[in-house]
Amino acid sequence: MDKIKPFADPAAYENYEKTLREKGVFPVAGVDEAGRGPIAGPVVAAAVILAPDADTGDIDDSKKLSEEKREALFDRIYGMAVSVGVGIVGPGEIDELNILRATHKAMALAVGDLKEKPALALVDGLPVKGLPVRHEAFVKGDSLIKSIGAASIIAKVTRDRLMYALDKEYPEYGFADHKGYGTKKHILAVRRFGILPCHRKSFEPIKSMLCGGTLFDEF
């Protein structure tokens, strides 16, 4: 696994997958995750192999896009991808493994879910232990490389839909609004209604609440 030094020419990122194909490296999968920071819900990773002629003009880091735009691109990516893989690791495993290892497991599951094994994976962030293929890591890769941006959109929309399902099951917690992040509204709901199975027990302030702490006094 390799961490790539930044290219001097920004255009080199956009053309990197084309450059790899010209060198005989294909298929190439972009890999990214969503949900490392929330105090509830799973961490979700996606792997995307884009077709060489895919129209990728609107694809970007999912955090830069509106929810409406992400939803539209989600369907488009599935339509123009050679293959899409998704990996999901729930809160229980996150507590057991820690969030870094759980994220790496979700990424490995996503790559394993692809219909064909990629010759190379391009990963957002830092190198990933246990990824079942050779990979290169790019800081801010979801903004720089289209297949990673596509993976970030698939991961984000998939996770958001899971949080909407939780919202229907537990409407008093507001999961549709905060998506499991530790907002004031969310923490007040936990304080009032209790800790759910979907909460990450190793994350603060849930961990302190379980231990009888007083971390919620500020609210």
C-alpha cells in the first residue's frame, strides 16, 4: 500500500485513472467511507469501478454536495459504474474493534462486494490495513479523483438512508436531522429517552453516560 505524494499539476488527479488504464492497470476502484464521527449508527464504505466513458463531471466529495444532488448522483453512479460494492459495520463491532479498524473492515467489505476484483484501489485518506487489493491513498482524494468521489457519494447516501430508517423507528431522537452525530438535540434526546442499541457505547458522551458521568450537565 502506498501513500501518494501530491501531484504538482492538479489536472493530474483528474486524469490519473486514464493514466493508469494507459499503463494497463484496470479495473481501478475508488474507495471511501461515511460515518466515522457520529455517536450512533454504522460506518459505511463504498467501492466504485467507473466505466472509462462515464460522465463524471458532477461527481465531487459528497460533503460539498446538497442532499438532493447526492441522491441524483447516487442513481447515476449505479447506472454508469462497472460495479459498486458496499460494506457496513455496525455500532457493536465499532465498539469492539475501535472506529479505525471498523472503518478499514467496512472498506475491505466494500471491495469484496465488487463483481470483479480491481487491479488497484484508490482510497481517500491514509493507507488501509487489511484491504484485499493493492491500493494507493490520497489525502482529500474524494475531491481530487472521480472514482473516490463517487464512492464517497454512495457511502454517504447509503448511510443517510439507514439513518432515515432509524428515524422512523425512533422518531423522538431526530436521526433524520443529525444522522447520528452528537448534536445538542441528539444528546438531549439520549438524556431524556435513553441509550439505544444503535448508539456507539465507546464514544463520548455515551461512554460517560453509561458510567454514570455528569458530562451532560452543560446541556
